[in-house]
Amino acid sequence: MNFQRARSAEQREIRRRAILDTAAAMLDEMPVAEVSLNELSRRAGLAKSALSRYFESREAVLLELLDHFLRSWLAELPDELAAGIDAGLPAERRAELLAEVLSRSLAARPVLCGLFGAQSSVLEHNVTLEVARRHKLASLEALATMTDLVRRQLPELGDGAQGFCLHAMILAGALSAYCPPPAVVLAVYEADPALVPLGFDLRDALRQGLEAVLLGTLPRPS
């Protein structure tokens, strides 16, 4: 696509949305680390100098996408939780089901998990104070939303619900860096099955990790 210079606020917003949509499409094809400003500007049909009128850096684009994908996930999560957890079950069983629902939901969103993984080490660098502040405010709002959803399903967590939610997002990002492994590593596993235990499935690993955190956070019966 090739754009003429946007003149109105509406045109600028359309242009911003097109850039974000282009970056999102790239993330469906490649990991976060491979999304470059050069390729983004080429696919968006904009010179880098023109793209900088809308986003100050590649990282600013990806941070805004992270906020968008996180909001979209949290908007869908209530139905998934309601369908997967019976409120009448004991706390420990609800904790296991909560870990199962969250791990399944997050593993189905590898782009979101990849952005979680790059958030602190990559995306929060090379941005201005205003962009960082806006992102952190959005993150805080998302954390509050997720905490409320988790607390509804497992009120026994009490004040531990927020810490669990923060750990869940960090864990999803950390584990996603290993799933799926590079093609050469898959070839090594195929050639030597004894090495297969070093690999893991993202959903299973997330479920185990989240379940361990939840059960460790639940108050012990007196």
C-alpha cells in the first residue's frame, strides 16, 4: 500500500491503525526479534521518516500492540473461565482448573506470549518517557482486570491474586521463548530421542507452572 500524507486527525488515526495491523501481520509470520522498522515501513508503504510521524520507534509500535492484544485477551477470558471452572468445587480443584484454563488460553495466543517475553528486555527500551508511562498505565489497568477475574474464580487467594496474575504473564513470556524450538533443535531431538526431555509443550509447561504458583499461594488450612 502507498499512502498520501494524512491531513486530518481521522486520516492520521487510519494511518496509525494500518501500521499496527501491518506489524500484527508480521508477528504472525516471525518472532518479535525479527520485526524490523525497515520491513515494517516497506510493508506499510511508508518511508521510515513518514512512519516516525506516527510511532517514534519499532518498540513503540510493538508496545502498543502488546497493550491491544492484552486487552483483547482479557475481554475473552471471562467466558473461558466461566466455561472451565465450577464454582462449587473445592479451592484446590478450582486452582487446578484455573491453571488449565489460563494455560490453554495463553498457549493459543503465541504472539501475546512472545510480546510478554520481549517486554522488559526489548520493548521497554528505545522509547520516550511518555510512551513508557502510557504503556505502564495500560499494563496496570490490565493487571487489575485480570486480578478481578481470577479473584472471582478463586477468592481464597485474597491479596495473593494480583501477584499470581503478574507471575502468570511473566511465566507465559519466559516459557514462550523455548516453544517451539528452532528447527535444528527439533532435528537433534529426532536424531537422539534421549534428548527429548529437554523440550516441552508450552501449554503443559504453563499449566504446571501456574498450578504450582496457585497451590503455593492458597492459604493453608488451619
